Amino acid sequence: MRSTSPAFVLFVAAFILVSVPQAVRAVDPGAAERYNAGVASLETKDFDKALADFNQALTIAPDYAEAHYGLGLAYLGKSDADRALESFTAATRAEPAHAKAQFNRGKILFEKGRTAEAVDAYAAAVSSNTDYTEAYFALGTAQKKLKKNAEALAAFDRAAQLNPRMPEAHYMKGSTLRALSRLKEAAEAYKAALAVSPTYALAHYWLAETYRELGQDTAAIEAYNAALRFDVRAFAKAYCKIGDILESQGDYQGAVEQYTKMPRYDQQFYTYAQEKIKYLQPKLKQ
């Protein structure tokens, strides 16, 4: 089974095209009618019809935040991120506390590499909705990219508190703790991710790396083997990591056996493994 990538991670990579309406304030009945028609069109993924409906609603009520938000979702459905960003921004001008519009603004800004602006948008989202798990996770991801690790840790911690069954939140918490050189806590965070998702190969691999830095070689080998078990192609380099540990322990035969397993498709580590085998073979004859 392939691992889940944090770059990932579904909450960061995909836009939410569901739950369009929030609580609708009193608006012109005609605008509300066109808005509701737009929502129905979104649900059937008729994005051109949705655009027409929401635009008609906005012609009647230009400051209708929900219609701007729906327009943004329709543009996303048509893969027009620039116009979607304009629409979400218009929604937040009309209603600054529109958490979903702020969140989607943040996602587009983040994907455009405008990370500092994305942080501001995500921060506005969680300020408006303090239980917004996905927004806290996205906020942490953006803050970590800016190397604001203390702030990122707080965001991932909040996401994990709100949804303890979200393995990515625990994983990113562990990654951030590693960046802060808090290795023992990082190991606990990775283990929390694995308690939720035992096949999470990426978490196994970085738990192994953390154990190795903590000097816990036996636990590191076990975690490397778990990463290999659940995603051997992505983590074949773990054979070399295990080989290195065994070599440091004087188990040259065991080390060579691990290096020999290294596949060719990862050329960098394959070359490394071949060099280690050549280096260790004379030691096996002693």
C-alpha cells in the first residue's frame, strides 16, 4: 500500500466543493432565488449554469457574500483559479468573517506560492471559526513553509486536538517538532499518526529516522522495516539505512544482506549500496 504524502495531504491539495451555503442573511428574494439555483447547479457540477445563476444574484445584490463564494466554487470547478480567487476575495470583503471563503483564498494563494498571504487568509478563517480543523492544518503547513515552526506547531496541535483521527495532523506535528530538535516529542507524534493509520509508511520512515538520531537502533530498524513493508518503492533507501546501522554494530554480513536488497531504480542509493558492499566484502573474509 502506498503512503500518504504530507505535501499533501488531501486537505491541502484539494479544494472543497461541498457545503456551499452558510447561514443566509436576509437578502432580496430575487437574489436568493438565483443563489439557490446556483447551489443546485453546483451540486450537479453544471458550473456554467452556476456561474450564470450566481452572477444574476450579484446583479441584484452586489454585496451578497454567499453568492460571491458560490461563484468562486464554480470557477474552481472550471479550473479558473484566478477568477476563483477574485470571487473569494469579494466574499471576504462583503463578509470578513466568511471562514470558508478565507480558507479557499488561502488554498489558492498557497498554490500560487504567495505563502505569507495564504497564512493571513488561513488565520482569518480560524479566527472566524475556531473549530475549523482543515484551516488549522493548512495554516500550519503554510507557516512551516515559512519556517515559522513554533507557530506551525501550535496550528498542527490544534488540528490534532480537534480531530485526533487525522493522521496527517499528527505527522506534521512530528515533522515540525523535528525541525525544532524536539526529537522525543516528534517520535510520540509519529506514533500517534501510526495509531490512527498503521500503514502510513511516511510516518514509519520518519519515526525510524528519529529513533536513529535518538540512538535507539533496534527501534529504528523496526520502523524502517515497517516503511518498507507498506511502501517499498518509495522507501527502498531504508535498506541502506538498516545496512548502515548493522555495519556500525559490526554485523557486516547483515549489512551486506541489506545493501544487496537495494533496487536499481533509486540510482543514488543503489550506487551507495554497491560501494558499501565492495567496502565490506574484505571484512567478511577476515
